[in-house]
Amino acid sequence: MSFPSALPTATASGSEFAELSRIIRQRGLLRRRHGSYALTFALNAALMAVGWTVFGLLGSSWWQMFTALFLAVVFAQLAFIGHDAGHKQIFQGKRANDIVGYLHGALIGMSYQWWVNKHNHHHANPNHEDDDPDLEIPLIAFTKRQATDKRGVLRWMAKYQAFLFFPLLLLEGLDLHASSVRAIVTREVKAGRLETALLAMHIVGYLTAVFWVLSPLQAVVFIAVHQGAWGVYMGCSFAPNHKGMPVISPDEKLDFLRKQVLTSRNVRGGWLTDFALGGLNYQIEHHLFPSMPRANLRHAQAHVRAFCGERGIPYSQTSAFGSYGQVLRYLHRVGAPLRAADAPA
């Protein structure tokens, strides 16, 4: 999918983004929100404490599957904080943000540095066909070229990927753990010893608690429910942001402002949506100003949307369910050539 020819071209791209940046800075929207994050830390700590306390009190019971679902939500909220720390949204300095990031990575069993490296690469190349790591998922085809390159089982999956998308998200949590371990083993992260220790502490602590309290069968089912639900939650939080938006081909050149706005999608909603999606529902504003504190994104939205409107730059925003519909329709469209080619004559 490439950009419609009707989209405006940038004649003064540098000055345009500089002008928008001045507006944002003048309104103080890049200032840190320590109070807001302190409340978020306290809420997450309380939710974590409640979840594991209930887990301990319930003991060996199949009711623990509801605890698993609750803890999946808690893990996602902790992951959102790790995301914010990686973008230096919480504190001004890198060190303080990294401490928070490493801690939250340990709590959910992820390599913080691996994720930061990958995510920063995505921010620099959103929806770029060759350079965005978020488009390099073997089980999904995001472009027709990716679809036609699939073979065997992967080709069959690409044909029906719209139907398989949400079931595949059940594996997202396990994939995050596996990718973290792989990054540490292959020395993709600088703080290898620290990351190894933190990840080992998480794995040992998590498995010990689960198998100590539950019966072996209950423990296995608990892990499947918890990790599966967490994966679906994470996928449903990140997928609406770019999937189904224009993909930049290698020969297309866009200025920073348009590259970030045209490839991103916002999700409408109130405070509940802000909480559920960790501020990722303001994806356009976040991509334009990655270090902007989460609490300021909703205030920046009106300025960014008006700025884009004045310059004829399309600004995409829809409901949560509308975004999922767009994602599924796009994936189904990408797989259409494969279905047509393999259809019986």
C-alpha cells in the first residue's frame, strides 16, 4: 500500500515541524509530569500487590484463572511504564529512566534494552517496508511483496491472516520472552549481565510461585491463560497504531512530520481508553514527540490535529473497534492475491 497521489508534498518540511514544535513547547507540553507518574506507579504497585496477594490466598484453585486474567492486565500496565521510560518520558535524565525501565522489564520478564533498541528503530522508520522491525513478523504479511514471498504453512497463514490475527496474539507474550532471551544470548544488549540476572530472577520467581501454589495441571493452565491474555492485550494495544496505515516503500521519501503522521492512527476515547492503552491511543502525537509525558499527549492532540488540518495533512483517528476493523480488512486485502492464485480453476 503506497500513498495516494493526492497527498500534499512538503515544500518547507523543516520549518513546518519546527513551527509545530514551538507551539508544543510554548504550551509546556514537553515538561515532565512527575506527579502523574507517581500516581501511576502507586496504582500499578497496588494492582500488583492485590493480584499476587489474591493468588496466595486462593491457593490451589481453578478460580486462579481469573487471577491470571487480572495479572495480564497488570503486566500490560507495567509494560506501558517500561515503554515510557524507554522514551525518557518520566525523568529528564537517561539514567533515572533506565532504572525504571530495567525494573519494569524484570517484573514482566522482558529485556528492556532489547525492546528499546527495537522500538527506537521502529520510531525512526514507521511502517517502512524494509526498515521497520514491526513489519518483520514471519507469521504475518503486511505487504503484498511479503505475502508472495511466503511458502508452505506461512503462505497458507498469510491467505487467512485476518482470521488468524487475534488467535496469533495469544503467542505474543511468549514471543516477547523468547526474543528477550535470544537478544541476551546473542549479545545484542550491552548490559548483558544485568539483563541476564533480571530475566533469570523473573523466570525463577514466577515459575516457583506458580508451581508452589498450584497443582502441576493448574500451574500449566495458569501460565497459558496469563501469558496468552497478556499477549492479546499487548497486541490489541499496539496493533491499532500503524497496522492498516500506508506502508512506505523503499523509493518513497517523506519529511519527518508527514512520515510520522501519515503512518500513524489515533484511537478515540476518554480516560478509560487512555488507561487501557497506556496513552498509545495518541499515537500521532507520540510519534511526533516521543519524549512527551503520557499525561500531556491528550492536551497536545488538539494542537497537532489543527496544525495538520491547516496544511491539508490527513490525520487519522477512529474508535478502538473501528481500528481493529481497519487492521483486519487490511490484512485480508494483503492476502487476497494468494487466495486468488491458489483458488481452483
